[in-house]
Amino acid sequence: MRYLKQENDYVLILNKGDKICECLKKFAKAEKIVNGFYTGIGGADELTLAYLDLETKLYVEKKYSGYYEILNLTGNFSTLNNDEFPHTHITLSDTGFNCFGGHLIEGQIAVTCEIFVHTNKTKLERKPDKDFGFNFIEL
């Protein structure tokens, strides 16, 4: 991973073999990012995605192997227990041009990934939601 800072914005380039969520976490810690959003495109393999089952209030995970185009990687930065916290969703396309996506648990870059980040200095903190039990951004 390498990145370039431009005022409140960054350009991150992930390389073959980089782990997406791991890199976003390392980047957020290094730059002390407590509020922001990001979007990206690229190519990945060895992915784990999830969706939230509203009845059980649990994430259901599914693993994907092989090459997939990253049509959209999107997410936000906040904090959880005073630690930088990236939350990422992804939309992918397979070789048959079929699209699918979900919450990104982790994914490995197959070629490259270009991520554009915008930050803000106002700290956003996640706290447990009383209805769902998940950590939502509290305003």
C-alpha cells in the first residue's frame, strides 16, 4: 500500500496481495483518521462478504475465490472504543458480468485497487444501538 495526501484528501494504491480492510485500518491508524469516507475500484480475489440477517441479528458470511472486478468499494471512517474504524461495502462483477456485493469482511487485491479518501477532523464515535446491538455512529 502506498498513499498520497492532498489537504483533506488522500489517494491510496493497494498492490497485488494487499488485504483491503487490513490496509484501510493501518492507513487510518497512521493518519489518525476519525471521520471520513472513501470509494475505490480495482480487482480482487479471495474475498469474504457478509450481509446482516435482521431476524437473527447476525452477519452471514460467504467466501469467494477467483478474480472479480471491484465495481465499487465504498465506506466510512469513524472510531470505536477510541480506535480508528473503517466500515466497508463492496460491489463485484464476475467473468459473466454478474454483479453482487455486501459488507466486506476482507479481500485480497489481485491486480490493484485505487481508493480516494476524504477526511474531516470532527470525531465520529460508534456506540452500541439498543435495538440491534451493533455499533452505530452516534451524533
